[in-house]
Amino acid sequence: MGKKLEGNGLWESSRLIIPEHKEAYLKLMKDRQRRGKPELDDQEMQLIEQVLIVSYNTRQPISIVVFSPFDDEELTGVITSINTARREVKLFRGEDDFNWIKLEDIILASI
């Protein structure tokens, strides 16, 4: 007991972290793991668009990698709709399971 009150022991033994500070610290650590979106050149974008069009025309399933700041997501399905005004495609993955995906979020597409 005597050692806790010597030197800096008084402050060391009474250190507390309030929940707001803990949440802010955890958010900061998560934000530090955020990564930037890779830049795709025109040729890569054309290849991605060709794969999307082939899937739309032939109803052939494709695999798409969608960018996320923390972890990329790989989706598989058939392109059933292309919205050129909003630059989105509808990926049908099963009965009542589909996603609208923005073209600029797609970083890889393959058959």
C-alpha cells in the first residue's frame, strides 16, 4: 500500500478511461486502417465494362470485386440491368437477392 502513494504512484493507481474517450480512441484506430481506392486506367475500365456487358447479354455468371475502404468484397452473380444514367449495374445473386453496384466501385470483374 505504501508504494502506491510514493512517487507517481498516486496518479498511476487512479487512472481511468471514460467510455467517450475509449470510443474515440477505437474510432481513430479504425480510421488509421482505412485505405485509398486504387486508380484504374482506361484499359482496365474497358475490360470491366466488357465483362459486365457479356454477362448482361448472355446471362452468364461473373465474379466482381467491389472496393471498400477496409476490405474488398467479392460478389458473384448475373448482370440483369445496366443503368447508364446513374452508372450502376444490378447484380442478381439468387431469388430476391440482388445488389445495385456503382461502376466506379468495381475494381475487378471476371467471367
